[in-house]
Amino acid sequence: MLGRLGSLRLWLVAAMTVAAVTGLVAARFVIAGIEKRDELAKDRRKAELVAASIAAQVGAGATPARLQIMQSVLPNSQIVVYRGNKLVFASGPRHHDGLELTVKNPVPGGGRVLLRDYESPGGTAGPWALILVTAGVVLLVILAAAGTATVVVAAVRRPVERAVAAARRVAGGDFTARIGAGGPEELVELGRSFDEMAGRLEAADRDQRRFLADVAHEIATPLNVIAGYALALADRDLQEPQELHEASEVIRNETERLRSLLDSLRQLTQLDLAAPGPIEQVDVAELLRRVETRFAPVARQARVALQVRGSGAAESDARLLETVLDNLLSNALRYTPAGGKVTLTSHRRRHEIVISVKDTGIGIDPAEQRRVFDRLYRVDEARDRERGGSGIGLALAQRAARALSGRIELQSTPGRGSDFRLVIPRTTAQSHKGAMHSARTAREAE
């Protein structure tokens, strides 16, 4: 590409040079033709006057000697005189490179005079002065074209070089590379699009690194606890029944925490890679009753009131619906203090079904609401390990909602609770529209 830009300049200068030379040659012939035409007309008028003067003198009785004198002053012309039909005088020119014109004039008393005009030796010298001026103008045009080509190529070459360098850096894993604005409008648009792409790659790389670091931390924490107690048991540092019971409970809890984390990661990976399941007619009220039955013991143990009411039906994937509701309801029960209330409801909104999980828990600060769906992200109040949260539930719920061509809406007030709303299309005819809306919402959240 860059080599072609350099050759483009050479081709442009060469094309301008050829065009200029062609124009110069054409101008030479055109100007010469115009000048020759004008000169011929002038010579004809002059020859007609000379022929008339000679005819008048012949009519007055000019002798051949007199005619010879006239011939001597007309070196490029030939005088021919007829009296009646008899040739009385004819003398050739001293120089005759080619007959240019012939004029004739009648002689008073009978006869005629012919005046043949020949070109001078070497012909016309041509309009060299005008040609030289034209050549100078053409040379200036060529120089201007060369300068313009150099400027244009440089203006295009610099942003192209920046683009190539930035692309190589991104290909090498340096996602901080940017092209920047500069150059023609098309290249400015290319730079803007490339920089946006690089920015997203940088953010994705940063999120991936943070995710891997968080996963390592989340796995390391229970493993360290388990390993510590296991070594204590192996070394017989714990002898008392109370200590043994406490160690076994800690190992069991941390193992369960680790198993739950790995299960969530597995589900999240399956949602990222696998296609949605079969679409079927789902009775939303029945679905909510099944979820209530499953979480009622958890709510009683947490001393949180669980209220469920719903209606409606939707064409959807029941498995993914339960995945979303399980994670939203589990999250609500985990962060609602004893004596609080969690409400699970559903209703129809235009061509959509809205399933709401509303709690009276700790709430989420507005600055944190966009990040709660990030994998392994938890707000500061939720950092307490005793709550058992892995930070994957909401990310898993959001990914499952997108697979359903739906979305999750959040409304929360710190200290007063949160309302997570799953919005899905009622029928498969609305799925495409819902998928487009979900994709747009995901882009806006990035």
C-alpha cells in the first residue's frame, strides 16, 4: 500500500508530463496553422495589388526590360505576361521552394498578368516565441502537479503508516494502540472506527484479566481454608471434639462454596457456547410456583417473607427462565436482612412478560448498578463471605436473559431494596425484536 502511494506520485507526474508534451505539440501545429492561414491571406492581398500595378504598366507599354526590373525586386515571385493569347514575358523566381499562391489581373487593351508567389527559402520560421511561452507555462503546470502529488501522497501516507503500525501493535496484543484523527475524511472515519474497536478490545482484555484474577482469588480462598484445616487434622493439632466438629463444618462449607462457584462458572460457560434450548409454551404462574416451592425453605431459614403471585404465558425456554429466576431470587434472599420481604410477581406489558423480583434488602448504589452484572463483581456491602455469594449469579442471569431475547432491568435504592425485572417477549414472533433490543442494551452498558 505504502509502495503504491509512492508509485502513484510518479505515475501522476508522468501522466502530467505526457499530457503537457502532447498539448505542446498540438499547440505548435494549431498555432502554426492559424499563423500560416493569416499570412497566406495577407500575401494574397499583397500579390493582387502587385499584379494590378504590373497590368497597369503593361497596358501603358512597359517593355520586357522594365518587366525584368520588376521581376528583380520580387525574388520569390514569377511574373508572366500575355498580350492577347501570346506570351510576351516570363521569368522564374530566384528562389522557389513551392508554389504558394497564384493571382491574375487583366491588362487594359487585352491580355493578362499572372503573378505566382513562392515560399521563401526555409519556409516560415514558426511562432517560436509563443511556443516558448507555452512551454514555460506547461513546465510550471508539471512542477505544480509534482508538488501537489507529493503533498497528497504525504497526507495519505502518514495516516496509513499510523494505521499499519497501530494494527500491528493490536495484532501483537497491545490493545492501547490508537490511530488518531488525521488525513482525508475517509481515513479519519477509519481511524475513529479502529480506535473504538481497539478500546473495546482493551476493555475486554482488562475485564478478562480481572475475571481470571477474581476466579483465582475465589478458588484460592476456600482451598487455603480447606488445606489449612486438612493439615491441622493430618498433624493431629486438633484433638478436642469441638475443634474436630468445627474443622469438619468449615471444610464442608468451604467445599460447598467451591462446588457452587465451579457450577456457576460451568453454567456461564455453557450459556456462552451453547445454543438456547427448545422453545415451548410456558405457564409463567406455574413456573413461579415451582420456584417458590424450591426457595421456601431458604426464605424460612433466613426469616424473610416470600410472596409469589403471577399470571400469563410465554413461548420461551423454561430451563433458561428458571436459571434467571433462581439467580435473581437467590441474590434477593441473600441480601435481604431478617424480617424483610421478597416479592416474586409477573404481569403482561404490551407484547412482553415482565417477571419482577423485588426485595427490601440493602439496595445498590447508583454508581454500582451498571457493574453488578459483571462476572465476580460484588458491591462493598456484599463482600462479607458469610453471605456465600460468588459474584457470578447476576452475570449468569443476564447472559441467560439475553439468550431468551430478553433483558434485565434494575431499579434500586440504597437501604430500601432492589427490583430486578426480567423482560421477555411473549411469543417467538417478538423474539427477533427482543434480541435486537437486548443487543442494543448490552452495547449501551459497555
